[in-house]
Amino acid sequence: MRIRSTLHHGPVEGYQFGYSPVRFVKPFPVWCYFLHDTLIDTGQRHCQANVLATFRPKPIRQIILTHFHEDHSGNVAALARAHQAPVVTGTLTADRIRASFPLLAYETFWFGAIDPCSAEVGVTVQPFPEVISVGPYQLQPILTPGHSDDHHVLLEPNEGWLFAGDFYVGKLKIFRRGENIHQMIESTRRVLQYDFDTVFCGHNPVLKHGKTAVRQKLQYLEDIVGRVRQAYDRGVRGQALVKVAGLREQWAVKLFTQNDVGADYIVRSVLEGNGQVDLPAGRTA
């Protein structure tokens, strides 16, 4: 099963790609954005034929990656070679995509492994400058760790656009292993210092009142941290902490992802940042 949908917001074109090899499992869709002569993120490897066909007629002069995750970097090497376009990204992201990295079974199921992306395979990879020129537009990269340690968003201050990768998404009910709620909060506070209204998210675009949506997410994350810390100080432990956070463990998701995704990782991230975790890795908080 494959899906593709589009959006248009002024000169910005959005393309959503999704893939699932079986009908009873929904595809996990990902958005890529095209502006003037620049593609931002590249979708998952399993959608490569569709991605290449979609962007073949586009005058792509450069490709920007927000972070290294395989649903965003899956087609970067193929697109870069097809369009003879450099890849512009953070230095840590460049290191991560230099070679294909190992995936868990569910990541392979939905997304597929990336092809190596570096000068060794004929792709030019350039570090982010302070400002990226995109025709008449100017994109400012802003480091926003939390979802991943290499994550950046791209701000167009004159238009009020934020190309957000996986920075926003929404009010998360689950984390991947390794996501950091405290970094997310700090990154969100940093981004809220800027003016913007549209959030071109990799999974959940917000075309109006995007800054309000990001502010609401910050409040949501801060509330979770406060509730979990207070409950922990009262002696609450185990799955009760997940309930205190206003979450519910999704056991089918944990099983499908080999315990790589769960509500308990949100709680664990809160407590790790407070020096209070006393649980073995991989166990529920």
C-alpha cells in the first residue's frame, strides 16, 4: 500500500509519501517540501520510485536535510545524483548519512535503509551556512536537538515559515528510545523567540497559527515534566508514573517496534534529566 498527497501554501509545495507492505498495517506518511529550487527532506527509501518520479520535473538546485532519520534521508543520495544537486545539512547529520546505518525490523518494514551519501559515492555534502539562499527566500538553520541530537529547523523570517522536520509533530504520546524531553523543551523555547506562523512539519503540517501550536506543545511537555517529577518525589513508581503523565502505554506499538517506542520512554526521559532513574534499560518506568 502506497499513498501520496500534496499541499500548496503560497510558493511552498508539500508532498506526502507513505508505504506499508501489507494492507492491514497503515502506512507511516512523511512530508517533503519544495520551495523555488530547493527540496527539504526526501522521504523514505521504500517510496523511492514515487519520490524520484514526483521530483524529476522539478529544478532542484539543492537538497536540505533536517536530520538523519531514515524517513527523511531515505532518498537523498538518489535525488542528489539525479539532479546533480548538493546536500546541505548539519555536520552531525552529514556524518550519520555517510554510510547506511542499521535499522530495527519495524524501521525496515515502513521506511527502508538509506543509501550512503558522501563524496565517496559522488554526492557533494555541504555544512549549513548561517543563511541558506533559496531564490528570493532566506532560510536560517536553527539547531533543535531532542527528537535527535542532530536535528535542525529552518526559519524563513520574512515569510513566517518554519520548516520543522520532526521538531513539532504535535502532543506526543510516545517517544522513540533516546528522545530527550528536556532538550525538546529547550529547543522549543529557543524557536519561540522567533516570529513565524506556518509550521511545515514532517508529519503534521500546521499552516495557520503554527506558533500558537508550538507554544501549546511547550506547555504540554512542561506539564508532563512537572507531574512526573512531583509524583516521583511522592514515591510513585512503575506504570503509575505513565498514568500520572496523562499517558497510556501502547503495548501493540512496543511489541511491533521491539520495545523501541513507548509512553514509558517519555517518563524515563523526564527522570533521566532529573537524575532519578533507577530502572534497568528497556523496562517500563
